[in-house]
Amino acid sequence: QVQLVESGGGSVQSGGSLRLSCAATGVTGRTHCLGWFRQTPGKARQGVASIDTDGRSSYVDLFKGRFTVSRDNAKNTLYLQMNRLAPEDTATYYCAAEKAPCGPMVMDITVDYWGQGTQVTVSS
């Protein structure tokens, strides 16, 4: 059974940083592309960043430069380092997995598995 469990969310001040983690079972970085999405109330989930099965990182332009995605294959864990956070980054962040063959994870309709989400709140 596939399970994706996020952790690391919380409340921070503008300009602060958070590191999100996603512990994966039933999938690996070799069988699935792994990535992060976020969602605010009333809006669709949008892609943030992902890593394909070859280890290539991809970023949606909005997040490139401030956010960094990485993975630890030994721990089967995906990470999202978020720096210089702003109030508009407030959202629920979801870990996601897409079965190979797969590429950059941008659209939620291509996702096969989702985590439960972790809340990030950035105050001004």
C-alpha cells in the first residue's frame, strides 16, 4: 500500500524558512516521480517542485530560487526547503507521487498518490 506522510509545516514570520518532509512507503524515487503541490482555499492544487526517476529536479517558475526540492533515497524521503517565505506562500502543501514514465510534476490530474497535506502559515 502506498503512503505519503508530510511533516514540517507550521507558522513562521515573513522572511523565515521551513523544511517540509515526506516519508514515502510503497513507492521509491526509482519507480515514481516525487513532488510537492500546494493549495489555498477555493483554488486548485498547483505544482511547486518535483524530482523525476533520474534525479532531475524541476521547478515551477514562481518557486524557482526560493524553494529547493531534494530526496534521500536511503530514507525514501522527499524534502522541500522553503526560504524567504511570504504571506502569499500560506497554503496546504501536499506530497505527491506519479508512476513512471513521468516528468516534471505540474498538473494535479497526472498525480497517482497524495499525502494528507501539511499547513504552512506565513504572517506579515
